[in-house]
Amino acid sequence: MIGGDKAARVLPDIHDRVRPDVPGMLARTEAWWTEFKLADPKEWRRGAGPKLFALYEHDGEPEGYTIYRVKDEREEGMPRGRVRVPEVVGVSNVATREVWRFLFGIDLVSRVDAELLDPGSPLVLMVSDPRSLGLRLFDGLWLRLVDVEAALRGRSYAADEPIVLEVQDTLCPWNEGRYRVGASVERSDDEPDLELQVGDLASVYLGGFDFHALARGERVRELRPGSPGTGECVVPDDASAVLR
């Protein structure tokens, strides 16, 4: 257990170590930490106790943390407390698992409520009965590509063979056009391989769905000769490999 002062020194570093490996995980300013994540005004508590901070260390090195609250409740004389968990971050699967083990082991608690959990988290496979987690799916992050060219240039790609994307965007018309994506990214006049809306491109960009899944949902049109009109949209393997 650590206090707020140490949390302000240690937690941002752990968060920044994890962030580059998680698509869509946002950078945080110092004000974000002090005024939101670490702040604890009473009106935020909703009947629970103050914010608490727990740090996981391995060989003396901080590798994971959680921010949480405990709400004491009783039912027919029996403790039925709740733990509210705004955040758990670990630099490894082991660190993440051990932080959750700590939360699940808090005394006199019958329920742990986590506000945000990546549905692809290995935690789901680490528990003996995933159904007992009671997971429900909500929107966690919406990505709006305001500058498609800059966004595409801001990441790396898995395949050397380029593909040409034709992007449609009625709200930000400067994004509309064709982009050759591969070892480099540039505007192109070449015939496109795939046609899609900017929102669907954002989904691929974050890794929510790949081109194959979007094609099956008829969210992507394959324009490469040979596939249109067959009743199936078979997106070339190199297309999904490029934006993987």
C-alpha cells in the first residue's frame, strides 16, 4: 500500500511503460494525473471510502498498480462489501495477475466492480471460471481519424508489399482519397485494393477488427480484380498483414 505522494511519483512511470504496447492507450499529462486519476473529492466517492493505491513490486522494481475504493455494506448482518476499481495496470501478465489477485482477496468483500477492462485481457483466461467474472461489454474508446495520412504514417506495418486504401470521409473531406500503405505511406492515384469508411479504418487502426472481419460484415469493399461479384469478399492476406 502506498500514499498519494508516492503514487504521484511512481504510477505515471508504470503507465508510460505499458502504454506503447496497448493500441489506443492514451498519454497523460501531469494535470490529468493530479486533477483526475489521483484526486479524491468526496463527491466522487458515492458512499465508498477514499481512494487507495496498491503497488506491485518484483525484485524491488515497481511493475504494477491499482487505484481502488472499498464500500462497506451489510446484508442481514453479513458483510457484503464492494471494491470499486477505476484502474489496474501491469507491465507484464504476472504483474497484472498479482494485482488482481490482491483485489479479489480483500476481506469482507463480495463483489469487485472494475470500470474498464480490455476484453482481450489475458485475465479472462487466467481465472478458473471466466463466467464468474460477469463481464459486460461497453464502449471504451472511440477513435476519430482527423488526419488519416498523419495517422497512417505514425505507426509501423507488418508487410513489405503495399496496398492501396480508398478512404471515404464525408465529415472531414480532406481525408478522402487513396493511400498507398506499406514500407512508407503516401497519397496515390493507383487503383485501390480496398474501399472503406474512415470509421472502419479507425477500427483496424486500433486492432478492434481486422480487414477480414470487416469484410465479412460488409464494412469493407474489395476492389482487387477477381473477387467482386463472387458472393464472397475474400480480402487478400497481405491487406490484413499490412494493418495488423
